[in-house]
Amino acid sequence: MKLLTIISSQLVIAVLLSAPMLGRAAEIDSSALRAVVTLQAIRGHQAELQAIANANGGNRAEGTSGFNASLDYVADQLFAAGYAVTIESFDTTANLIAELPGSDDRLVIVGAHLDSVSSGPGIQDNGSGSAAILEIALQMKALNIESVNRVRFVWWSGEETSSHGVLSHVLNMSMSEREAALYLNFDMIGSPNFVRFVYDGDSSDSVTVNPAGSEKIEAVFLDYFAGQGLATKATDFSEHQALPIFRIAGIPVGGLFAGAFAIKTTDEAAIFGGTAGDQHDPCHHLACDTFANVSLEVLDQFSDAAAHAVLYFALTSIVEERLADLISTVRGLVIPSKDGLSAKLDAALTAVEAGNERAAMNILRAFINQVEAKRRSGGLSNAEADALVATAQIIIDSLS
């Protein structure tokens, strides 16, 4: 017989109310979106960016004709797909914004910087992230995906010089937008000597303290890659100028990164392949960062992962996400098996997961009645009964 390990209703409440930090990602089927966000289409966007750089002095740096032409290309693609496009001007350049409508309870900001350095075309840094989120945006529109939450796609300017594009955007967000927002960043996701880096949202592998909710973003990516049988490695936010600005504003952050200046270690080469002792991207910020400077393998894998994460946060309401986390946490508790208590609670959770809330609430009320009967008969101590009743009541309240 299992013993109840929670000894007071106060403790069980504390454990369950912390569920948003403990649970796994809810199930979202992203296969249809991933199927149409193709490597071929993303490479097509990169080819266009390369052609723009070739026609404009070899780069697409902010404030140049190359950047302006890149902005026009992305805007034209989005407009043709049916998006309303916003040009967010600052200094002598601009960000580009396109949104899917949805609830204001959550604002999913999906970003990639569009500008290159002046020394090269920037087709990996960051034509990879820019092209990937462009194709995700186009295909979400083509599939007529009705987003539960607002999704804001942003192509940043000024990232390579000052991050003023990101800073300007965050400063102009309303307080309600900041409170509802999370940020997904996709920068350099096709590095030729790649590592599958996932930003360390829960700070388990770095000293950076991130806003609450960042751990959920990391979990969504880690769960996805685990399901694909692909290894990952945590990375901090030090190399990415957009992320600290959102983090300092208290907005949860996360995303993917395949590597830049850093040298690939022997351990990394053993796990991810490639060449130990070389940079993750030997052409980073150089003229050789061209259409050829991309790992098709990781670009394909990361664009799929990006599509999955964007769809997850687009379709998962905060209430649904917290309920999924609560269910995961309750399943991790040790509940007495005597007289079918654990089986009854599990049946209630299964009904919740199936969307049968009425059945779940009926089972939970019967569960509470059974617990109270066992309290009166002496089969459960007051502390045990209080904890079980609190568990059931919190689930009932979450369904009300």
C-alpha cells in the first residue's frame, strides 16, 4: 500500500500552485505545419536575400539599400499572404511586424534580426532565422490556423550594431502587452559546424536568472527534440542582444541557436558531429557568410522545432497550459491506493485530459465524499484527508 507523502493541506496547495513551473509541455500536434514549412522554401528565401546582397554592395546592413530591399522582400511576401504589415521606424531604419489575431491574455512574439553586418551578406547570420520565421508565418496563414493567442512576428533591424530595434519595440509596448508577452528568438539556426543549442530558460546550466515562464519555453523545445530523438545542449543568453532586453523587461524568453564564434569542443563533436577545434560558424561576420554557409541538416531540424514552438504557444491558452501542468504535478503525487482512491483520482484526470469536464467534476466530488467517509471511519488521518480534499478541490476550481 502506498503512503500519502503530503502531510498537510497547506503543503499540497503550495505544491499544486507551483505547477506551472513543474509540468511538462501540453500535447500539440504540429505535424501539419511542420510538413509545409519546408527546407526548400526556407532556402528560397535565403537565395533571395543573397541576391539582394549581391545587388547592393555585398551586404544587407541596417541603413543600407541592401537592408531596405530585404525589408521590402519580407513585407511583399507577408502582404501577398494576407497579413497587414507594420513598419516600426526608429533612428534611420525600421523593424517589420506582422500579426495573427488572438486573445490578449498571451502575446507570442517571434523574432529574428534581418540585418547583416557590413562585411558580408549574412545568409546564416541571420538569414537563417529570418527565412525560417517568414516561412512559418506564411504557412500558418496558408493553413488558416486560428490562433488562440496573438502572435507577433518581428524582423528586427539594428541588431548587429546597437539592438536599438529591439529596445525601441520593448519600450513602446504597453504594460498589459509586457505582462502578457513571451519572446521566441531564432538567430543563426543554420551554423555549418553546429550544436543544437536551446536557451537555458530554467537557469539550470547558467547563472542567468530569467523571468518566470522562460523555463516553460525551454521545456517545449526540449520535449520536442526528445520526441525526435535529437540531442541538445543548453546555452545562456550572452551572445544574443535581443534576449537580454526582453529579459530585463521581465518578459519570458527562449529560442534556438546553432553557434557562432565559439570553438566546437571534442565532446560537442562526439554528440553533434562536425569538427572539434573549429568555430561553430567559421564564416561568422565575414564575407563568406553566403548561401553556401549553412548546414541544411540543422536548418531543417531547427525550422521544424521553431514551427512546433510557435504553434504550441499560439494555440495553448494560459488556462489550458496551467491545467496541463497541474495534471502533471498531481500525477506525480503519491496517493493512497486503498479503496480505489488513487484510481478514482486518475480517472478524474483522464476525464479532464479528454475534455469531459462534467464527468471529471462528478468523479472529483465523489472522491471528496469518499475521503470524508474514510476520515470519519478513521481510515485516513485529518492531515491525509485535508491534503486529498485540497488536491481535488484545486482541480475542481481550475475547471470552474
